[in-house]
Amino acid sequence: MKRARSSDEEEEEEEEDDDDDEMDEEEIALIQERAYQDCIGEVRELVGPEATNLLRDTTKRICAVCPTRTEFTGWRGLIAHAETIRDRKKFVNRHRGYYRALVEVLSPNSRMHGTTPTPAQKMKHEVSKEKLRSFKIEEKKELVASSRSAIEAALNEATQSLETDRARREEMQRRFAQEISRLDEDFEKRMRRQQAEFEKVNLMLREKLDFQDSKTEKEKMDHLEYLQRLRAKESRNAQETALKLQAMENKKQQFEASVREAEEKFRQEHDSLEMDLIERESKEILELQMQFEKEIAEAMKESSNTPVAAAPPSSDKKDECSHCLEDFENCGTRALLIPCGHALMCMECAKKVQQEHKSCPHCRAPIEQVHKFYK
């Protein structure tokens, strides 16, 4: 399985290819160690824990270092490729590191390739690891130094901006102080000018007062007498006005009392006239009903040629409300509907019908008023 190569690694290869002729032993060891560290994990993952037979292994293997996807038969072919490749120096050194990783992983698990690194190789390996570690430390130091320089540059820039802001603030404070001093001077000038004008006006008033004080005592007394006459006249006018207002208020109260008495008298007369009129109308309506019933009884008597005794209207009809069907003795007073004159309901039912239907249930005439029925 081929390891993915990033663009940074390809750029690094191009840069390293340009410096092939300037490489020393330390750089060669560092390149091999870096390739070894990059490939050891991948090789261990591909080989696995089981023993591998290098003679019978015919699986197609791909080199993890070559930029092209070159295939080799089995682990033996891949090991031979990594050990014997001849190309650019750094490219070869990466393959040598890859070869070390393959040998280290396959040697303990293989039944054919049983080579063991010598103490010198181990020492060389440790030296390479130490060099790689020191190289990484140097890289980190350079990164820290570059970061520190960037931070210092940012701090210098921030310090310069703070100094600029401080200078701008001081300039604004100086201008503000100048503006305040100018306003104070203008205010003092206006105050001095107003003070001079005030003193001038005060002098004129004092001169006028002195001139008025220089008038004769007789003129002052005449003026005082004139004022006293005016005050006496105003007091008399005020008293006369108060008396007139009191008289008008009394007349108003008397008029309002007379109006209220007239209204009360008119209301009483109106109520009495209305009650008399209602009584007369109810009596007339009752007489008409009795006469009508009498005529009906006579007509029925003549038509049947049988003696029929005239009876009062109350004996032919039941004395009960036509709405709630209760006797008037139990449900209350009989009601008279105006203007139709029907008296067939109690007061409670008649008021309810007037509110709900506003018409007589017997003749459909509109109900204008509901009064107590008097026999």
C-alpha cells in the first residue's frame, strides 16, 4: 500500500535534489533516519504479527518512497529494490532508510532473512536518532525565534500606535484647554461689558430717583390724596358690586325654587290626569266588552230559540292569566294593555310580553303602556 505524499514533501525533495553534491555524512544519516521513522509504522501495519515466508510471498508490493507506483513481487523484491536502487543521493538515502525499516520488521518474523544488526549499526542508529532529535529541536527553536520576532514586531507596532494615540490625545487636550481659555476670556469680556451697562443704567435710575425726590412736598401730598380718593372709590364700587351679586344670587335661588315647585306641581297634575284618563278608558273598554258579550248572548238565544240567561262576563270565562294560566288571585294583579284594551294577563306577564314582543298576543296591536286593571 503506497503512502500518500503531500505537496510539502515533494517541494522538499526538489530542494534536496539541488543540494546532492553538498551532502555530508551527518545529512545522509539524518535523511535515512527520517525515512526510517516515516516508514516503520506503515511496514509494521502491513506485515502484521504473523511470521512471513519471504520465499513463498508473491503478493504485489508498492514502494512507499518512490514517487511513481512501482510494483514488486513479494517482500524480497521490495527489499532488493530498496537496497540496490541507484539514483540521486538523497533519493537513494530515503530508500536506505526504508530498507532498514523493512529489515527490522521482517527479520524477527521471517524464516529466511535472519540478519541481526551489529553493535556498530545500533550505535550508528542511536547517533542518527540523536541527530534527528537535535535537528527537530533546532527547527523548533527557529520556529520559536521567528514567532518571538513576529510577536516583538506586533508589540512594537502596538507600542507605536499607543504612542501615536497618546500624542493625538495630548494634542486634543491642548486644543481643548486653548478653547476653554478663549471661552473664559470671551465670558469675562461680556461680563465686563454687561457690568458697565448695568452701572450706566443704575446711574440713570439714581438720577431719576434724585429728580423725583427733588419734587415739592405739596405735589407728593396731592398725589397721596388722589390715591386715597381712588382707593375709597374702588372700595365703594367693590361693596356695591358685592351687594348686586348677592341680590342676583338670591333672585336666582328664588327663581330656581319656583321652577322646581312648578315642575313638581305639573308632574303631580300630569300623573293625576293620566290616572283619571286610564281609569276612564279602562271603564269604557270594560263596558264595551260587556255590551259586546251581551249582544252575542242575545244573538245566540235568538238563533237557538232556547232561553239563555245573560250572565256577567266573569262567569263565562275563567278568571286566569292567558299567558301563565294562573288565577289572578295567585299570580297577582290583572294588567290593562294600552291602546288595545285587553286585560287577559297579569302584570308580570304583560311587562314581559311588552319587553320581548312589544305587541298584544291576542290582537297583535303594539303595546305602548301597561297599567293596573280596575273593575
